[in-house]
Amino acid sequence: MTIDALHRASPVVLDGGFATALEARGHDLSGRLWSARLLRVAPLEVVAVHRSFVDAGAEIVISASYQASYAGYVAAGLTEEECDADLDASIRLARQGADSRALVAASVGPYGAHLADGSEYTGYPAVSRATLREFHARRLERLVAAEPDLVAIETIPEVLEAEVVVDLLTDIAPDLPYWVSFSGASGARLTGGAPFAEAVAVAGSAAVAVGVNCTAPQHIDELLETADPSVPYVIYPNAGATYDPGTKTWTEDGSAQFAPATVQRWSDLGARFIGGCCGIDADGIHGIADAVRV
């Protein structure tokens, strides 16, 4: 199966909140490495969560590499070689969980993720292009070498960072599909402040979609209505709760499922890839799958 095979009238279903599913299975993800820690300590759990989303109807699973970065591993007392091994494992375990029934997207989390302070929800305008390029380059090369079906550039708060990652991918793997997904907020803006319409223009020629993830569902309509993308939208909102970077937990408000009418409205607004992020479990993905396949 290829990404081209998924292009059809109804939206493609993505997976849900990976950390949400791991926490529901009893795992503590409060450390700096978040869900990436389980790539080395509980790989079978990583496979099981991927498979639970596929069983629920996901057609693309996103690897557990969001928090796996060289800078983040060193800060956590691990080595760059251990990061290499976990990046490789993230694609291998996702492939096992996909069980030949779903494609594998390599997760590329933002620079702010390695700071473990919630920066992806606030932005970091003072970080330079050179710093962003150094942060992402080697990790991208390693993930691409592990042979995912596509790349998911996720939760990006700054337009500059998206530009850097797209440029790197163009150099490293010009034919590999990817999507660019930003962290959105009210006022049709990114969490870093730029208008979403401006961010949409960053998507390059190999992009299969551009959109937002880990964004409260109440912001999705406004975001999608403000831009006219040359590529389809990808959206995978969170449950609508609020993240506390101190405790690294989410508040208990929000909903683990999206109403079928809401999913249909997002589809009508141009979303061709729809899933869930933090707070959306396998039942929530099953609900999306039912809604798009009516």
C-alpha cells in the first residue's frame, strides 16, 4: 500500500493520542522522553498501541519518535547512539503494529519538544534558523534511512521551523511524501503567533497535506476557513484539554471523541486526513472511521 492508494473521496483516518493510550495501559510518561522512553523499556507495548489504533480503523500510524532527539537524549542522560537505536526502533515497531494494514509516518516533533516545557504550545521566535537546522538534520536522516512510508512534521509553532524541516527533507529525501502540521490557536493563528494562512504556504511540492494537530477542536473550523491550501488539509486535534508543562499532564476537561457531524464538517472544509492527538483514544479513532465511511 502507498500513500497514493489512500487518495479517494472520503478522508484518510489517522491514529490517536499515542501517549494517551500508553498512560491508559498504566505507563508513567512524566519524564523528559515522554512516550519515546518506552521504545527501549517496553517495545511490545509500543507495538500493541499502534495495533490498537489500526484495529480501530487507522490507515496511517505515526511513530513514537516525536520526543526522540539527540539534544533531548543527552539532556536525559542518554547517548546519541541510544537515540539512533530508538529512532530506528520507532519505525520498526510502528511497522509491526501496522500489521501490513496501515502506512507508517515517521513523527518529527518540534524543537520545543526536547525542552520538555510545553514550548510547542507557546513558540520560540528567538531560536535561529541555524539552531533549528542543527537540531533536525541528523534525526531526519536517521528516520528517513529507517524507511517510513511518509514523514509527519508535527506540532510546529513557528513558520521558520517548518521551512527548515521542509528544506532539509527536500535535500535528504526529495521523493518521500510528508505532511506539515502546526500547533494552532484561536484567531486562526499558530501558537507561535503567525497567521495559519501564512503557515500553509510553507508546504512544498512533496507535501501530501498541511494542517494542524494537538490543537483544541473548537479552533479547527476557524483555522481551516482562513486558508486556501494548494494541498489537502491534515487535522488531528486534541481532546480540548489544557496542558500543564510543570506536571506534564492534561486537565480532565475535553472529550475523547468527536461528534460525527463535527468530523463531517471538517471534511467539508477540506480535511482529507483526520485523526486525533492527546486525549483521543482508540474508541475516538473508531468514531472518526465510522463518521468518514458513512
